Amino acid sequence: MNRITEDMITAFHEAYRADAHAHTLHAAMAKTPVEDLAFVPMQAAKLNGAFELEIKTHGITAQERSGRCWLYAVMNILREAVIDKCGLEEFELSGNYLAFFDKLEKANNILEMAIRYADLPWDDRMTEYVYHGYWDGGYWDMAADLVAKYGAVPKDAMPETWQSSHTERFVRLMNTAVRKGCVELQKMVREGKDPQPRKKEILNGIFRAQCIAFGEPVTCFDFTYRDKDGNYHSDLKLTPKAFYEKYIGIDLHDYVTVTHHPTEHLPMDMRYKFHYIGSMAEGDVDNLNLTMDELQELCLKQLRAGMPVWFGCDSGAYGDRKMGIWDPDSLDFEGVVGGMDLWMDKKTRLESRDSFATHAMILIGVHFDENGEPLRWKIENSWGKDVGKDGYFVCSQKYFREYVYEAIIHKDFLNDRQKKLMEQEAVEVPAWASDWM
């Protein structure tokens, strides 16, 4: 074993003390956020300007201090159907309502997985995965299952609470309850007892706790509004499913999750699925892995048809929240840490767990160069209006190619070859594979 020696530390000190540039960087870094120090203004200025292709959307939402970006991105697409149908200037769906059932379903799924794998040893990879717990994050397929099962409601029908928009502590408490339940249910299985009655009691306790934190989910409500011409409308005693069917009516299962994961584990042109910790017990996450050229072209097809694109990216890579940009050339992180070479190709970043999709938003525009190739993409985020340009962000083509990992595409935009690929049986990959996807 080669350990760090005293001679090595001495040599490191000497090299640092001889580097005047490093001392200047230290002085700058001592009182300056890294992203501000790394900012390259003239490069970032290239991301300014109008977009040749742009879809008008109606308002910026704020997920606040929660991990509900994936759900907000879906709702920001769905709300446009309500706005169009009802002739509204603005409208917002309730993130609190859908997130309530998302958390309840995640708890049930983990308890069911604990029962299913009760006989596995404690050091098994699946046991570790089950006891990892759940969080706010999710995928498109999860949202599709949620709205199909529970519908949706306007934000006014089930508004936010402090807990629904600041979820970290509450989710941690519920994870403790779920883990305790897993231990109990697995013991019952090993003793030959039926765990389901006890599981129902555990879920009842979680439901009650969620009602205390988020409010009891609305089961019937009145939908009243004035359209942009001032006309009053009233639709009384709607259920959430009836509201969804009447005012939205979009089948989210008609969309395909297209990924670009160029790893050894996932060949191109492969349809794959996994049973995610955050899925419903009865649901899976289904994906089609394609080249980045194909993913990009599908995004452009959908945008040209006037339809926003839900997408997942690594928001921690080369981003400036305040400025509202993502671009490797606009943030010289390598330079501010002394010229270290931090660059890895997409395959290496995924396989080394250095990067993966951490955030979901919607693409609503793109600007092209003189040859018709994308230069920059306009993004509607869910971080409120106080960041970016009134809540809207932009990413460069370089960032798009390197750090976008998935996009949701309506099946009608797939070409014949891609549709054929979707007819093949999905290859099931291990549940924990989401760690590097």
C-alpha cells in the first residue's frame, strides 16, 4: 500500500509556494463564490438574444426547496392545455396534490420491495437499495402513472403548505417510518406471517402524517374562473380525475422516454426498463436508448410542432443559477482551481458516477446558426422568477450535447425504425442502475 508520506507533503508545499498564480487565485476565491469567479462574460454574452423557434408559455412556477422539478416540468406542459381550453391568461396545477400521492406510492413501493426481497441477506445490493429510502425526485413515467390514477387539480384547490415546498425534513421522517416498517414486515415474512394487514396500518400512519404536513387531498372541488375576455365560468363538484379528463385529456403514456446513455451497460437502440425505488409498486420506468443525434432531432421535431419538450440534465454542471445559463465555455471552473483538467467524455462521466440527470425542465425554444444547426436552447425552469431572465434559462449547444441525458418525445415523432425498436420487449436492468442513469 502506497501511503502519503511526509516527503510528499513537503514537495506539495514547495510546489504551491512557488506558484504565484495559485496565490492570486486563493485571494480571489477566499471571498468569491466559485461560479462568479469562473464566469466568462464575453462567452456568456453569446447566449443572449432572441430565439428563432420559440413556444409561448404562460408563467414561471417555483418548486421552492423541494425536489419536485420532474413533476413541475410535467405540470407546466399540462397547464397549457387548460389555458388553451378555457381561454386563460395564466393557470397553475397543484404540485402539492400530485406530490402527496407520489410520496404515498413511493412508501408503498418500498414496503412491497422489502416484502418481496425479505429473504435476501443484509449485504445484498438489492437490500441496500431498498433501505436507501425515497426522495422527491422522479421520472416522466411516474408522473404518467400518477395522473392516470389520481387525476389533477388546480393549485387553488390544494395550495402549497410550508412543508410541501420545504420537504427535506419531512421526507427524512417518513423514510425512518418506512425503514422501520421494512424491518418489521421482513421479519413477519421470515416467520411465515402475512405482512399485508400490517403494511396497510403503516401506510395509514403515513397518509395521516402527510395530511398533517400537506393537507388532506381534495376529492371534489368547484372549478370557477374568468377567461381573458372577462366571462365567468363555473364547473361544480368535479373529481380530480374528471377535471383531468375534461380540461387536459393528454395521455402521458403516449410519450416515450428517449435517453442517451453511451455506457457499456446500455447499447444504443435498446429499449430497457427498471423498477425504480420511486415507482408505483405496479409500475416501471421504460426507456429507449438512442444516439445524441437522434435525441436532438426528436427534440427539434417536437418543438417545430409547437410542443414543449420535458428533458433531464445535470444542472450542477457548468451552470450559473443567478445568470440563468448552462455552458462549459462560459464557466472556467478548471482555471479557478489552478488549471486542473476536469473534462471527461459523456460515457466516462456516467460510468464514473460523476454526472447524471439531476434536474428536469422543459425546452421551449432554439436558435440556429447560418447552417441550420442549433446554437442555444431556451428553457422554462421551475426555480421561480428571481433567477435567470425572469425564470427562463438558456443552455449552449455544447452543454445540450454533453449534459442532457433524456427527453420525452411523443410517439408520433418517432421514425419507423424507432417505432420498431419500441415494439421490442424491454430489457430489464437492475433497480439500482438509476444511480448511473
